[in-house]
Amino acid sequence: DAKTTQPPSMDCAEGRAANLPCNHSTISGNEYVYWYRQIHSQGPQYIIHGLKNNETNEMASLIITEDRKSSTLILPHATLRDTAVYYCIVRVGSGGSNYKLTFGKGTLLTVNP
Amino acid sequence: EAGVAQSPRYKIIEKRQSVAFWCNPISGHATLYWYQQILGQGPKLLIQFQNNGVVDDSQLPKDRFSAERLKGVDSTLKIQPAKLEDSAVYLCASSSDGYGYTFGSGTRLTVV
């Protein structure tokens, strides 16, 4: 079962920041948080991942709370093309080839003009 | 680098027929995953391979689903016989190091 809880849907105005929350209160100390998104009829696309420090790349920023029980994905300037289902995932496994991504239901982000 | 290739892109079959899906992972990726995504749900892991060995198939309905990864590269997922509830998108993903995971575009199966 997925170890994350996300709101089923969110709206955001084009050009504004989109902040997507995720709860993962049962996360273990060595488990990473991953974010993927899925645009209709496509496979999931990697966005970002992190362990305990905040992370930023060309797509987004990931803010992880100090207790690691929740995180927020930030899309700094949302565009219409960012409309998608966003999945917050805790990577589980005992190491190496044992790691796997277990998906929940995700958040449908709709960016409005 | 080339992505994860899957074929066919779409497939329509009648119930009780058999069907097979093919996946070619990114070159050098030792770990391969098959997921099933039913409409409106997140992907569900069916089976995980490390090279040509099975790491986890606990969620695979073994009475009708089978998968193999000969020579540790390409993989095939088969359903025989198909049921209406097998209608879904079947996604393949691969990883080289357990940190980066790349997904294919999937095969959309419709069972009528």
C-alpha cells in the first residue's frame, strides 16, 4: 500500500505557483520521497526526489518538513501544460534492486487560464 | 538516451482471448517493472525483475498473468485468458540504480 496521502484535486491560476501537499507520516529514516506526474495518455514523468533536504531542479522545488512526515512540491510558475495528475511516492525496499515505487491516487492539478 | 519502449500502443481483444505486451528497457538498466493502471487509479506494481530473475511478483494474478525477461533485457507480459477487469494501461519502467526510474508510454488494453 502507498504510504502517502494527497488531496484528490487542486486548481491553480496560470503563472502562479502551484503548491502540492503530501503527507507521509509513516516514512522511515532512509526512505526517499519521489514526485512524478502523469499527463493524460502518457507514462509517469519524473519530477524530483529527496531524502531530508530541500531540493530544486529546473522543473520544481521539493520542501520536506524537518520531521519528514510531509512534503510540498512547488511548481514556481504553473502553465497550462502542467495540468496533470501528480503522484507523491515513498520509495520502499531494502536496497538496490529491491527498491520499488508504490503509487497512491495522486492529485489532479488543473491549471486555469 | 532512448527511453523505455513498449508495444503495442493499443490492443482490443475479446474476453477469454490471450494477449502479450512487450517492453524494451533503457540499455543497461538491470531492474524492470510492470505496472497495471486501471482508469482513475494510480499504477499498481505487478512484477519486478532484476536482470532475468523475479524480485517481487506478489501482486501478479498468477492464474492468468505471466511475465518473463529472457537474457535480462526485453520483457513480455502475457494475459491468458483475459477478463473484462483486465482493461487497463500496462506500464513498463526500468532503473539502473534504484534511484532513477523511467516509464514507457504504456499499452492500453481494452477487453470486450
